[in-house]
Amino acid sequence: DAGVTQSPTHLIKTRGQQVTLRCSPISGHKSVSWYQQVLGQGPQFIFQYYEKEERGRGNFPDRFSARQFPNYSSELNVNALLLGDSALYLCASNPWSTVNNSPLHFGNGTRLTVT
Amino acid sequence: AQSVSQHNHHVILSEAASLELGCNYSYGGTVNLFWYVQYPGQHLQLLLKYFSGDPLVKGIKGFEAEFIKSKFSFNLRKPSVQWSDTAEYFCAVNAKSGGGADGLTFGKGTHLIIQP
């Protein structure tokens, strides 16, 4: 079975630009979450979507937005990029709206570098 | 707000040594607890999880962890490590309140190096 797939794998952008990252969950999983992992730190929660609705949001500025499509895939958008947005962006999926009984499955991530 | 503290950022052990990685969390309510592992060049994988019941949980590859509620701890253990255990290990917590939709809170990770 295919795992969580993310594209692109690497991306280089300039400050002030906008970026869109994409994620396809494991087949049958209806929830997608996004995490930011800065070098040397653990992943930090950005968003969770379930059935196309935002169910949770971490402490990130409004420059970060996301959406989920009818096929449960998801996009993360970041506007007005800052140098500090350079990080590995992880997508995770699970079958239900919470992690209470179904752990997250992570993709390999998109490495974003902002210059 | 929840927080997770992993005591050791870098650990170097020889093969066959015993391993214990510390994890403490701060949250007063009921939690779900996880250990994830990230092998070099690979994605985060679930090692083990605690939702309820027996506080001693067993995971993949011979790992286990014990939830001690009074100490807010969820330490990871393995009796005898192998070179292939070299990886980054993350402890994570999720509060059961709010339906768990506020995501996982991760610690900063422990970089484990096993010397042959």
C-alpha cells in the first residue's frame, strides 16, 4: 500500500514569494495534518483537516493556510515567505478526525528553503 | 498548553548496551502518548503508543515504554540496542480533551548513535 505522499520533495523560494505544498493521504484516511519541523527541533503542529473542514490549528500566523479536497488530498499554502519559514514540512494522515485511537502516519516531507 | 521535554539530545551507545530515553510532559488532563522514530533518510514511524490500560506498552523492534502518571513520564527502553537503532527519536503527546484535534506536541528529539 502506498504511504503518505508529498510533493515536491525539495523547494527553493525567495523571501516574499508564495508556496504551495501538496499531500496525498493513505487510501481510506480522511484526516490530514500538517507539521513544520525546523532543523534540530521536533515537528510543530500547523493544521488538521477532516472531511474538508479545519478541525485544529496550531500557533502559526495567517500567512499559513490549507485546504482539503473531496479526495482527501490537501494543500498547504504559505504567503509572504520569510527566512524563518525554511523547514521540513510534514504531512500526516489517519483514518479519523482525532488521534485518540488512530496514530498519525507521516510522509517524507517537503524541504523548503527560503533565500 | 502541552509541552514535552526530552532530556537527552544526543546519546551514544555501543551495541548490546541497554537504552533508556527520558520523556516528560506537562499537561494536567488525560493524554495519549507516542514515541516516533526517524531513521536516516526515512519518514517518521510510530514505535509505540499509549492510549489507556496497561502502562507498560510494547512496540516494534523490541522497544517498550512505561507511562508513569504521577511523574508525567513516558520513558522509552530497549534492553539491547543494535547498530540499526541509530536514528532520531521523538516523544509526543496529545490531549484527549477537545477531541484530540489540536495535534501532537513533540519533544525536540534525541539523536541516538549506536557504535558497532
